[in-house]
Amino acid sequence: MAAPHSSFIVEAKRAARERALVARAGCDPAWGARLAGHVLAEMPPAIGVVVAGFWPLDGEIDIRPLLEALHARGNSVVLPETPRRGEPLVFRLWHPGMEMVRERFGTFRPTGEAMTPEILFVPLLAFDRAGRRLGYGGGFYDRTLARLPGARAIGCAFAAQEMDEVPTGPEDFRLHAIATERGVIVFRSLDGA
């Protein structure tokens, strides 16, 4: 039987996910071009750094303009391959025009070599000003980030996905920053200090 505290968190996350899906429903995925402009102007990754992104699901902000710009700048761009439940993500090299393989949960992945990212642009359903992130519930990014202690996690979302407080548990990883169509919010050091 689950502890009362953990069942409270599970229910709070479920309710928050429902609210987050409603909040992003009126947003335009094409606003991802604005997000890309803010990231490149306010916190561009160093050239040559391996950067992880994601292929957007329906309804998510489309970060492909950012991925294309980073590739053109000379960054190695990797995208996640969805593993079995309970495992961390594997990241594979991507380039514009590459054939993508359909996976579970409606995701797509590239066929390039596996690489370890230093900066991860992370999808989410909701975020708050303390850097808390609400994902889809599989725990893939939390497990992955726990195994990459030097990596920096930057959430990507619509500004409308901000909540006053995102419910979290002890395994939930906090973001270093969030990028939206309105700008970048830094929560903690992006340079490892």
C-alpha cells in the first residue's frame, strides 16, 4: 500500500497535468521560433557542446528551429530514444533532414550514433519559478538527469504552462532554466558553478 504522502503527490500531479494540458491548448507550436531566438540571444550553448533536444509531440512548443540553428552553429544535436520503462534515455545524433524512426508514446528518434549531452532542452507539461518541472509521468528525464550530474537541464514550454507551484517528489529533478516564447528564466547556475 502506498504511503499517504506519495498518493497525495500522485493525485496532485495528475490534476496538475490536466490543468497544464488545458493551459497549452490555445498556444501555437510555431512560437518555438521565438523560443529559439531567445535561447540564441540570451544563453547560446558554446559551439561544439553536445546538446540534446526533443522531437515535439502534438501540442508541444516546436523547438525544431532551435535544433536546426544549433546544428548550423556547429553543435552536435542529439535526440532521445525511448528505452524500456525504468531505464534512462539514450541520445542519438541528429541532423536536419535525417530519417526519423517512430517509437512508443508518439515519439520519433534519429538513427545516428549514441552520444552523451552536456546541455538538455527538456519537454514538460508545467513549470514554476523554483525550477520545478512536471513531465508526463514516465520519469525518463528524471532518471536520465540523475545519471548526468554535470549536465544542464533547460525546460522548453509555452509561457502559459507556468504554474504557481508544481507538485514534486524526492526523485523529481529541478531545471537550471526555462525557455519560452517570451524569454528565458534562469533558476540556477548554467556554468556548473
